[in-house]
Amino acid sequence: MRLHCTHLPAAILLFAGGCSHVAELATAFSTPTSCSLHHDRLSGREFSRVKIICAQNNNYDEEDEDEDEEEDGLDNLIGKKLGINIGAQLPALSPEEIEDIRIQAQATLDKAVDGRLADIEKLREELEEDLSRSRKRMETASELNVQYEKQNLMEKIDRLSDEFLNANADFRESTKKAAAADKVAASSGRGLDWGSWGSVGGMDVVIGPSESVLLGSVAAARKRATLEGDDDQPIVEQDNRVLVVVDEKKSKGSDRVMGRLKVLLQEAFESEIIVDTYGPTGNIPIGGNNAQTALIFASSLNDRSSLENLLGRVLKRTAPVAGSAPGMPPSHVVVVSGLGTERTNKMPYSMQNLLGGKLDKLREIEQAIVAISRSRIVGKQNPLDYTIVKFGDIASSDGNDDASIEIRPGDVLDGEIGPNAAANVLLQALAYQPYARNSTLCSTGSVPEGVTVEWNDKFVCLSGPELLRVDAGPGISSDDAILDPKYEQLAQYVQEWAATFGGDRKGTGLTTPVLVRKSRKAASEFDGVVARSGVRILFQTTNTGDRYKSATEEKLEERERSGGGAVKKSSKPLTTKSSKEGGVEVLVEKTTDGSIRVRARRCNLDHKTIVKEMSEGVIVRNLSKAIDAWVKAKGAQF
């Protein structure tokens, strides 16, 4: 290929015929210039051979060109100078031309970038669509998996329920009698949690606190069983009876208390109440002469073993006699003890206990009745409730002033008690107050005869027991239009206050982790409460108690580690039941007498729970300060 060029502009001509040879030609002469390019194809490989022929005024020789073609062509030009400075002949670009070139280059670059960005945006939209479709597929698959697992769970629950019902058919049938007796209990009744007051057809039943014949619960339950159509058990009337064990010489003032208590019993019940009184060394009948309740003055006994021997005789069942009811031992034992049995390290009780350890002996008797009550074997022995009542010295009379009776859980009060006040406290514990069952209380003060006392409100402190009670301020109106907003605001305030204990306990002063949950305790007319709201601050498990091991367990582990002797292991895995860790329940209550109060009580505990007094103290102190601050800030608005 031959190309002739004349007066070409300043440019670079690149000819590449599929090979790596590049011929560079620049023409920009002031005089006519001719160029000739020759293109050959050799040996099946395409390459460019460029021959430059330069002539002024179109003056060149074709023959010379042919001669040059016959030679080696461009190869001869390698490393040689042509003798012409083409660059010097190129005209210089003006700034305008340079700027125009830059603008065109920038436009070309922007166009390329915009095209690429459009491609990227389109790809992103496609990815989002794919992701959306994938998410929908995952949600559908998740819903199907949930339905599948739910179906499997329901099938498993149904299977376990059927197995449980089949295995406990006899037990469920036997509980119908207890349910029939408990059905008619008072609205505030707590069922078997309160204890047992008798039996029907061999099943222990409970009578609600509103029943005025609590002492005669066995007879009352049998009458109800007859009304419910239970014809299998012969109905035999049984006397309402109380067994009293007292030594009036050892128990000072007991004669005045018992004289008044007998009168109160006869006034309280429509049927006659038989009171059998025995000395601790007397010939007490086996089974307690079928008494429903046993009243024991601890100061009349010598020590703990005396109580254990006494109850070992009283709690034995006796064989039925023809024409009479089967022998039923007492199901409730009330022990009258003294103040200070848990405070022997403090005055004046340390001095009382100095000679002979009088208070220590009373404390051992208290612990014995608790242990006996909790050690009853379910199904083999009748359940036994206990109540420990602590009095100070018995005064000669209650005087003529207003009632000043005080009742508190545990052993915290000091002072005397009048005989009428003591008799009324015992009557309530025997016959009316379910919160007194399986509780320890102390009482001081006086109740003149004829003075009415709201006993339910006095005994409600035993529920938990109570740790704090704060009134929302004096002079609260009974008008619901004023009470309701105040009650609701205080309830909300307590919930917000309790929330500060949730999560990280740093800064709260607690040494135990807690959970904050809403209270489930409903309002109760028996407690004198028409509206109730609150929170529960529940203590959580720590590993400290779980890591404790007995001496026997430590020896077995030591033998296993040392390999000294084979240790027989049971094939049945050892299972442990998680114990309740305790907690504090804070209740905001609107009472029947037109007031608002806040109470803190223990919750989530049983007799195995270790009371966390330090954490309880922190919560109670903070609650007291918070309520005082709220009353000062909000009380004046109502």
C-alpha cells in the first residue's frame, strides 16, 4: 500500500497491521511535503513497513522509491536520524486550543463516568430487587418453620398431658372433695397455702376465713360434703374443741388471759366450744381428745424435749369408736411465748436470759414447733399449722382508754399487754386470721372491753411478712374524685422508682442482682383494700449457695479425686429443685376507710429461703425516702 501525503496538519499517524511495529509520522512542513507509505505482508504475519519519502515542491523520484523497496525498508532506519527535525516544523498550540482540547477531553471523560455510574445504579436496583425477593422467601420459610415447630410442640404437649392425666387419674379424682370444700371459701381465701383445718373422706380441706366456725372445720366440711352428695363417708357430728396446756404457776397472768378467752370463744361461735385444760405433766389424752386446735403456753414447759414429747402424744391418731367420729388430732398448734427470744444480745432481754437461760429455752421451743410442722410427711401424716404468739408481761387490766394494741411480725416490740388484748389476739389467731397460720407475731398494748378493733388490718402485716407501711399523707379525703388520681399517680411513681433497680445494680446499693416484675396480688376486702397495684423486686440466684457442699459430699469428692476406694454411684441422676431466692413486693393500696398507703412485704420465699436482710434494708430505706419526697411534692395538690 502506498500513500502520498501533501501538506498534512500537525498530527501523529499510527498504522498498526496486527503487529507490534508502530510507524510514527508527523507532517507539518511550511513547503509542500510528500510522504509515501508502503504496506507489505510477509510470511503470513501482517506487519507495517513505512517508508518516508520527503521532497520539496512535490519533487521526488519514483525509481528511488522502487529502489528503496528493494532494500531492507524500515529496518535500515532503526537507530538512524532522518535529518529532518519534524517537531521544529510543528506549529505551537495556542492557549485557546489547549483549553478546547482539555474541555473536550473532560467532556469525554465525564460522559464515560456518567455511563458507568448509570450502569452501577442499574446494578444496585437489580441487587435490591434480588434482596427483597430473597427476604420474602426467608420470611415465608421462617413462618413455615414456626408453624411446623409449633405443631410439633403442641403435639408434644398433648402427648405429655395425656400421659400425666392417665398417670394421675386417681389423684385428681381424690382432690374433688377438697375442691368442693374450698369452693365456698371467702373471696380472699388462698386454699391449701393457708394450711389444713380438717378432712373429708381422708382428704385435707380448708375453710375460708369468713367462716365463723373455723375451729369446727371438720364438722363443717362434712356437712358440706353431704350437701355435695358425698354419701360414701358416714357423717358423724363432732364437737368443736380446744386443747389448752398451761401451768398457771409458771406462766404468770395466764389465768386472766384464759378466763377472758373462754368468754370470747363462747360469744364468737353459735355452737358451744369445749375448752379442755391440762397441765404439762397431766394425763393428756392421746390425739388431744379430737380437739381441732391446741393452745400451749411455752413458759409452762421445761425445754424443747418437753414440747416434742407432748406433741408426740397429742398428734397421734386414735382408732374410731362405734357411734363416734374417727380420731382426728389437732391440725393447728398455737404456742404462747415471750418477747426477746430472738434478741438475747440486747437489753433488757440479755439480763433476763442471764440466769438459767430462760429466753433460750423459749426459743428452742419455738424452733421445735416449726420443725415439727414442716417435717410432716405428706399423705401419711395430717398437715399441721403453727402460730407463735409472743407476749410481754401480762398487765392486771387493759384500762379504760382507747385501744393501743400493736401487732408486728417476728420479735420487735417491747412492753406489756393487757389480758383482754392478749385474749383477743389469741382468738383471732385460733379462729379468724389466716395470715396467722405458719407465722410468728408479737403483740403489746391494751384493748378495753367493748372497744372495737379492726383486726384484719392488724394481722395483714403478717402477710409476707410486712417490712414497711407508709401512709400517703394525713387528711386524705374519702372522695373518689380526689383519691383515684392520687392513687394512680402514686402507683405510677412507685413503678418508675422500682425500675431504677433493674439492669446493672451499680449505684443502687444492692449486693444481689434483681428482676423487677409487676405485682399480681389482687385487691381483697378481707385485707381492707379496694384497689391495689405494685411491683415485685425479685432477688436472683447467685452461685454462692449452690457451691456449698456438706462434709459427706466433700469426703466423697476427695475419695474420687484420690482414687482411694470405689464410690458407688446411683444410676438415677440427682435432681435438685431451684429454691426461691426471696424478694420485696411494694404495694400501693386504696383502703376501704378512704386512705392510700404503701406497703413493702417479703415475697418469693419459702422456709428454705435465706433472707437477704442487707438488700431488703437498702430497698426499704430507699422506698421510705422516695415516698416521703413524693408526699411533700404532690400531697399539697390534693
